[in-house]
Amino acid sequence: MLRFIGIVLALLLLAPSIASAQGNANGERRIALVIGNAAYQAGALATPANDAGLIAQTLQAAGFDVAGARDLDQDSMRRALRDFVEKAQASGPNTVAYLYFAGYGLQLEGENYLVPVDARLARDSDIPLEAIRVSDYLRPLAGMRLKATIVVLDAARANTFAKAGAPLAGGLALVEPGRAGVSLRPHATLDPTCRFHEVTFRDVVIVRDDIVGGEPSPESVQRLFDVSGMIAATEMTGIAAKVLDTAIDYAGKRTQFDKPIGSFQAIKHRCADMAVAVDASRSAAYYAAWALAEASEDRAKAVSMAKSYCGDAARFACNEGIQIHGGIGFTWELGLHYYLRRAKVLEYSFGDAAYHRERVLTSTLAQLAAGA
């Protein structure tokens, strides 16, 4: 989900003023509902309020009429969703509707639910009564045949509910792309060397044999997220190292005033700074990989430290490498831009630097409070 949000934000941030002007010229109307639930009775969340605020600001800049809300109880949340559906219907077919929710989400018997802040979930049977079924509002939106309907549910969090009764569904399932109800839509991104798709599930049947490990496991979702973040960190480290090697090789061959440009102090400093960043990235990425392999208690923090730092380092190394190459560094033919493009996509995949630094801070403050 974090990666998808990052892609949506990137697309909206590219040219909001142009997009807004084009939308108005075509008579297009853009509406959005942004909800950030954080103050849960079962345990507060750190990021939804900030995430929702950022999404709302970005959508407003892109010409959306945004209705924002935070910490909604069940009645308020149902009313906000109902009002949004009615607003979409009244806006007509030339409408782009955008729904964003950050908070707790649950799944029960194939149905997805959004959790209001006042929900009291002691067992699985409480979910239909205390939470809000997503399909009750997505089906009416789908039936309106709007110009576009975008729904982003930032609810990929291990839940703190349901201590009794049957376990809540949560885990990983392997589903073939060709299964009935699964549709793929290609996305063009900053990195043309990778393929990205929007995956839509509509009434897809999941059987027990699909579940990885045989039983639902919320821990497996978190582990997949952390492993993916660690892999991204190591790949960004490799990108930074490759650009550094390329820049050093070029600086040793390119001459100016009858001397290699690598002999000039300004170029030396740039290469030295890149080398320091690459070495630090290797240390962070290698430790994160070890922590995951050994199931170390600090593995989540190690992954977040690596993901945030390696992203910064890869971006820095790519920018410096292009600068060292001078004018040719900006050309399509040289190909250095491919490394920068991949680094930028990875930087915002599986949580960006801000998300991971906040996770490190939250974990550290929790340890301090517990006297660890």
C-alpha cells in the first residue's frame, strides 16, 4: 500500500497546476474524501493524521474539492462516506472521485472493513457490528460509471483487536494473475526498466490452499514488508556503488587543462563524499539483512534505518555522479539517468524515508518508556 500511495503522490505532484487547468477546461470535476483515524481506544496510531494531511494538501493542489476528517467514530464515519457517495452521484459522470483512508483495517470472511476510533472488537463476530464494510460504499461508486474512481486504503497494520473468538483474517495468499476477478493495469513510472501494475481484486475467491503457511498470519505481512524494504536498501546501495565506480573511472580519463579532472580538489571531494555514503549504506543494509535472517529483536528498526539512509545515499550518489560527468551526464545516451530513476522509485517503495524515520523514533521512544 505504501508503495501505491507513493506512486499516486508522485503522479499528482508532477504537474498539479497543468492537471487542474486541463480538468477545468474539460468540465471535469474532482472530489475527494480523506480520513485519518489515529486516536483508537485500543491503541493510538502514530502516522494516519500526518499521512491524511499530506494527501489532502496534495489533492487540493491538484484541483480536488477535498473533504477531510480525523478520528471519526462509527456514526460520523458512516455519515462522511454516505455524503461522499451522494456528492459523487450529484457531480455527474465527468467526475474523478478519490477516497483515502488511513487507520486500522480488518478482513473477515472475504470482506474488508474500516475501523472507526470507537470500535470495541473483542471477537470476530463484533466486526460487522463495530466496523464499516468497504464494499457497502465501493459498489455504489462503481455503479455510477464515473470518469475515474480512486480508492487508497492505507490500512496495512497489524491489528490490536480480537483477543477472543475465531482469529481475524490477516496474512499472505498466493493468487495467480489469471484468476477470475483479478485484473492488471500497466503503470508508466519514472523507471522504464521495470514493470508496474495496478492490481484490482473483484469478488476473488481465496481458498485455504492459497494461504501461505496454511494459516492466516499477520506477522508474515509485516515480515514481507520488512524483507522488501531491506532488499530495496541493498539494491540502492548497489546503485550508489556502481555510480561511484563509473564517476571515478570517468574522472580518471576525462582531461581538462591537460590534467585528469580527478586530480582537481573539487572532484576529489565529491568522490570522497560519495565513497563515505556508499560505505555507510553497505553497513546499514548488511546489518538489516543479518537482523532479518537471525530474527533479531531490533530487525524492524534495522530495516527502517537502512531503508531511510540508503535511499538518501543513493539519491546523493546519483546526483553527484551525473554532476561529475558534466554535460554528458544529463544525456539519454550515457544511461546514468537509469540508475537515478531506479533509485528514486525504490526510495518511495515500501515506505519512504519519512515513514521509516518515524518508525525508528516511535520504537526508540517506546523502548525508553519501558526502560529498555
